[in-house]
Amino acid sequence: MSSAVLGRRHAQLPGFGLSLGITILWLSLIVLIPLSAVFMRSASDGLGTFARAAFSERAVAAYRLSFGAAAIAAAVNCVFGLLVAWVLVRYRFVGRKMLSAVIDLPFALPTAVAGIALTALYADTGLIGGALAKAGVAIAYKPAGVVVALIFIGLPFVVRTLEPVLADLSSETEEASLTLGATRLQTFFRVILPTIAPALATGFALAFARGAGEYGSVIFIAGNMPFKSEIAPLLIITQLEEYDYSGAAAIACVMLLISFAILLLLNQIEHWQSRRLV
Amino acid sequence: MAAGKLREPTAVKAVLIGVAVAYVAFMLLLPLGAVLTEAFRRGWALWAAAISAPDSRAAIKLTFIVAAISVPLNTVFGIAAAWAISKFDFRGKTALTTLIDLPFSVSPVVSGLVFVLLFGAAGWFGPWLDANGIRIIFALPGLVLATMFVTFPFVARQLIPLMTLQGRAEEEAALTLGASGFQTFWRVTLPNIRFGLLYGVLLCNARAMGEFGAVSVVSGHIRGETNTMPLQVEALYNDYDFVAAFALASLLTLLALVTLGLKSALEWRHRDELAARH
């Protein structure tokens, strides 16, 4: 498209200044200025205070739990999310639409509700927890409980990311692979999996990012013992309740920087994917 | 297509579908069932009593007020942002889109924290607000701000891909035929995006009413005053008043189910118009 054509089109549609103005003003007031407060606070406290608060033993234990549990849960969701997405895209069966609708439940169900529901199930008085207790396994009020909650929260991210990619997969390469004598399983691992790998990575990153910052569904089932089962967002709240704004801001700073790194990574994956498709 | 070869044997297919359905039932439906069973464990009378307790009623009312303020504001913003980004070409468009999505990668707790750092007792504007008798934190404005931050991207990210796909030809035609800018938006653009808009508003509202982490930080947890429904669920749960906690949670579950139902209905009926989501 030539710039002359574009230029004329600009002149025709009204409301550019107004809509962009509202967008930038609102974005700044609600998101950018408030977010910058976290960094300003940490910066004004000085490096020493920041480092002491951000990397105290208790904070590091909390990051390890939040990010570790998020990584395990995202990995589990990659396996089962791929299976669910595959079944939804490839097969037609009774109840398929129902299954598809249910996948979004974690998006729609308030996290606090998910939290108390999972706790009711996995506590040793609950349906699942009771059965596990007989086998000597405890999940609720342990780090494993955090993983369970994050598996619940993260599933739709992986399924919804994979579905369109699986649907767009051309049957030609699969046919070629089968014609050349590969088994169905070989075709899956050598042809299909490499093609959907970027989408799988995106799904993992989305589920991981959401899980690392998750609060509502986790605190009821986690146990919340400092150094053991205390997630990073809870530590922020604890610091705030003690009016330790600097400590809270420092931990928030670390979490934000990691989230931004994941966001950059996601953009990179998208960029890489679009280049591969061309 | 050599369809026969591309399909797994029926047995394999049945096993895959079975495992996927069982996994989703176990991970997602079981918690849903747990909420409803716990809520009605002691019968309808206690459920109704828990719902109509003064603090519960206040929490329900507050939840609706917060959503009634934040959802329309974010809808107006979302339309403005989508108009600017999808109908015009300008530098920094990709960056702007990324910034709009930013709240999705921020932990809910951090989303609340930013407003405490700004408006809390020891925050930037705290002393000034205090001197002038304005309450933001531990009051309605704080709840609205935190909710708006968290639900900020919902409408915009639904509309941007949709309106980009629709292009600007129809609007240009309307303007050429003598319509005003407002008429063009009202008669041409809005009918084209109405289902996408509805979809975005629906998800935005579900999140606004169910938000927990962000509002938890700014609310102060004053029962009957600053507790929204999810916060009241937590308060009741921590009192070991499980019947009441799950009763209130069952209302939020109903909200989630209605949201999912409407969302699925929109997806089935207006697939084409929603297809542009990413």
C-alpha cells in the first residue's frame, strides 16, 4: 500500500486524536503511573534496602515456591492440555461442545471460590484428600497443594493456545510422513510436535506467568508457612500488613521484572513463529 | 484427503477421549461440584440465611457497585483503544497494544499494591489525602481502581483483532455518503462489532465481580463495608463458617456458569465474528 493512499484514508476517518488521547490518558492513569510507583519506591529506598528486602531468605523461599510450583503445574498442563486440545480439534464425539465450554471454567470461576473448593476436596476430610490420607499422601497445606491449585488455574491457557494451531495444521505433511512409512506415533513426535512447539511454549509461558502471580486459588490450600508453603504474593500482603511498604515494593519489583521478561519471551516466540510461517 | 490413514484406530481414539474427559472432570468439574455440595450440605434454609445475612447482602451490593463502575469505564476505554489501533496507522502501535495487555501479566496482589503505594497511609499521596479527608484505600475508590487495573485489557483485546480484520472500508463508505463521524460509528462500526463487544464485556464483568487478590490488598476487609463477595467468602471461611462461605461462593459459581453459558452461546452462534480473537 502506498503512503499516499494511506494518507488520504487517514484524513477520512475521524476520531483518531480523540480515541488515541483517551487510550493513552487512561492507560497512563490506571496502569502505567501506578505500576511505575513500584519501581520508584524501590529506587528511592536505595539499593541496599531493596536488596535486603527483595532477596531475604524468606523472600527467596517464597519465589522458589511460586515459580517452582508454577513451572511444575505448567508442565503438567502442557501434557494434559495438549491431549485435551488434540481431542477437541481432531475428534467428533458426544459432549465435545460441553467439554470445550468446561475448559474455560478456571477463567470464569472467581479464584477464591476455586481456592476453597480445592481445599475442601484435598483436605484430609475431603473426597480426594481422604483417599490420599489413607495412602499416607498429604496435598493440602503443603507445597503440593500450590501445584494442584496452579494446575487448575493454568489448563485453559495451554488448551486455548494449542487449539487454533492444531486446527490449522496441514494434513499434507502428516500424509507425507505416513506415506514414507512412519508410524502414527513417529509422525506425532517427529512431524506434529515440532510444528506446534512454539504454541506449546507460548501456552507454557502463559500458564507459568499466571501461576507465579496467582493468589486467590492458592492461599486457602497452601498452608502459608513462612519458608515452607508461603507464596510470593502472600509475602507481599504480609509486608503490607506490617506497613513495610519498601519490603512489599521490593518483592513486587522482582515479580514484575520476571513477568516482563516472560512477556518479552512471548513476543519473541510470536515473532519467531510468524517468521517460520512465511 | 486420505482420511482413513490419518485417523488413529478407534480404540486409541476412545482411550484419548476417555482420558481427556476424565482429566477435565477430575480437575475442573469435581471442584465445581464440591462448591455446590458444601453450599447445600445443611439444606436450603441455612443457604438462604447465609445469603441474606446483612454482611453478605452488603458484600453482594458492593460487588455490583464496583462492577457497575469499572466495567462501563473499561468498555469505553476498550472501544476507544480499538478504534485508534485498528483504524489508523501510527508509530508505536505494537508497543501500545503490548502495554494494554500488561495487566494480564501482573500478579493480582501487585495490581492492588500499586494503589496502596500511591494512596495508602504511607504512600505518595497518603498524607495529602488524609489532610483533605479523602479515602481511596480501604474504601470504594480503591476497590474500583484495583478492579479497573485488573480488567483493563479485556474489552480492548477482544475488539482490536476483530476491528483490524474488518478494516475501514465500510466506515469510509459511510463517510463518503455523508454520514457524520458519530453516525458512522453508531450505525456501521457498532453493529459490526456488537457480539465481539458483548463477549469482551462479559469476560470483563466476570473478572470484575470475581476479583480477589487485587481488591484484597486495597479493601481493608471491613465487613459490611469494604468486603466484596469474594472477600466475604474468605472472611467467612476463616471464621470456620463453611456453610456460609460456600453459600456465598455458590452465588459466584452461578455467575461463572452463566458467564460460561453465554460465552459458549456467543461462540457457537457468532463464530465468524469472534474468530479474530487471538
